[in-house]
Amino acid sequence: MLTGKQRAFLKGLAMDLQPAVYIGKAGITDTVIKEIDDYLTAHELVKVKVQEGAETQPKEAANVTAVKLNAEYVQSMGRRFVLYRASKERRITLPR
């Protein structure tokens, strides 16, 4: 569980990120989950964009994806959302 301070720190890091994964018409498929999982393993922080044609809502997609990947929901803004999952190497050092 992220604290408010940690969440604010991650939001600051996410501002500079471009969406790495896109959710399209098909919604949250196994392929999308695998892409997000791989990206989180490599980078710990991922920004995902839900395309206009997708039937799923961004907040709903963020919550479902976070649960499936054991990740932390950081924020959503418009059609984008950010997830965080610490890796064993801990590339991002969170404030306490």
C-alpha cells in the first residue's frame, strides 16, 4: 500500500512518461496484461492509455489490471492511468 507521499512522488515521475501500452477495442486481453507485466518488471512504473474506441473505462481498467498484476494504482488522468510495482532490483527508491 502506497502512502500519500509515495503516491505524490510517483505521480511526479509519471508526468514525464509517455504511454507504453495501449488498450484498444478488445479491452483488457491477455496480451495487454502480459505487456504491462513485462513493462512493470523492467521499469516498475507504467503509463497506460485507453483508446477512444475501447468499451472499458480508464479507472475500471486500472483497477482490474492492478489486481491481476499485483500492482499499485497510482493515478488516472483522462484516458490514461499509471501503475507501480516494485521489482527485486528496486530501481525507484520511494520516500518513506
